[in-house]
Amino acid sequence: MLRKIFNYLLIILLLLLILIPINKDNNETIHSNIISNHEIGKELLLIDKIKLSENIPDKESNTNDVKYGLSLLNESDQFPHENGIMIIASHSGNSKISYFKYLDELVIGDDIDVYYDGITYKYKINNIYEINKTGELKINKKINETKIVLITCKKNTKDRQMVYEGVSDYFKKEY
């Protein structure tokens, strides 16, 4: 009897391995399904490593506040563009609006994507650091640099924040 159950479980496991391909193309399929189903006319923040895909709110929207999810800061550009900067904040706790709760799993070199108007703008994390939670942030940005900055509270603290900076070479011209 136990052998029969074991054989059934083995067959189910083999079927799952066949039906659910585990490869890089599967991530790309999931990525393109998310993009095709997102709200038209909105930017979409995608971080595959932590399975994050959320619409970025309009700066002028009433829901552009961390108490509703993602917040695009006033000093930020609304859309990705050459030499621009997008600054996005969110909670990192355990609530349903804590979209940055797994941001601490990111490391330098990881990808952050912003999808807008049919284009995926790719950023690579190049700097991660901790700051005091004062409501102010000094960002060093080169004139010809296209940048994204993600800000969240540091877990298990009340007075510290984590900052994740990424740069994009999407707009760099080949000469």
C-alpha cells in the first residue's frame, strides 16, 4: 500500500516538473503577462527578484502616498527620461501596502525595471545605504545620469531608512 502511494506521488511530481518549466524563459513569460495586464497609461515598477509589480501613482493623485502603497516623491520625474530621476517610497512592514517589504533582499547589480508606454527601462542597483529618518535625503546624481531611487524604512527600527539607487544606460548613445 505504501509503495502504491509512493508511486502515485512520484508520478505527480514528474508531471509537475514536465508541466511547469523551470527556466529563465518562464520568468520572461510571467514578466510579459504582468506588463500586458497592467493599467494603460501608468508606469509599472517591476522587480523580478522580489516578485514586485505595482503601478506607480501619478504625482498629483490623491493615492500618491505611502499610506496607500507606492509614493512618487515630488522631487521626482513622473516618467523615465534621459538624465531624469524617479524617487519612489513605500513601507517595508507586514501590511498589504508594504510593497518594499522584501527590498532588503536586493544587492548591488540587481535589476529594477520601469515599464512605461511600451518600453521597459532597465536600471541596475549601484548603491545601497542607510540614512537617518529625517524627511530629507541628499541624492548624488551626475548630470548625464538616468537614475531611480527606492526608499523604505529599515526593518526593526523607527529612525532609520534604507536607500537603493539604480542607474540606467537605456538612453546612452552608441558612437
